[in-house]
Amino acid sequence: MLLSALATLAFATISLSTPLAPHSLRVKDSHHVPAKWSKLDRAPGDRIVNLQIGLKQGDFATLERTLYEGEGDNVD
């Protein structure tokens, strides 16, 4: 549990430390709606959609070192 918390903290710290300029963002991949699908209505506003976004890790060696350094601190 502590290891996953450290991983999340390390990832957040590294990813938030280098903000991207809006003009440097671009769509890498997109998928078109299948031809047989049709729009029925808007999704209800009270529904939750689970979404996962993968981000490129810029300094994996530091992340890995940080995770291994905290490995002995497991307090489960």
C-alpha cells in the first residue's frame, strides 16, 4: 500500500514539475465512431466515466530510485 502511494506521489511530483505550454500539446491518436453507431442523447450528468490516461515518463531512473528507497518503509 505504501509502495503504491509512493509511486503515485513520485509520478505526480515529476509530472507536475514540468508544465506544458498549450501550443506544445497535440493529439497523438484518435478513433472514429463505428459506422453502425448512432447518437441517441447526451449522457446523464450524474454518471461517472472511468478514464485512464497514460503519460510518458521523462525521468524514469529518478522515479525508480525513489520507489526503491521507500521500499523498506512499508507500514501496512
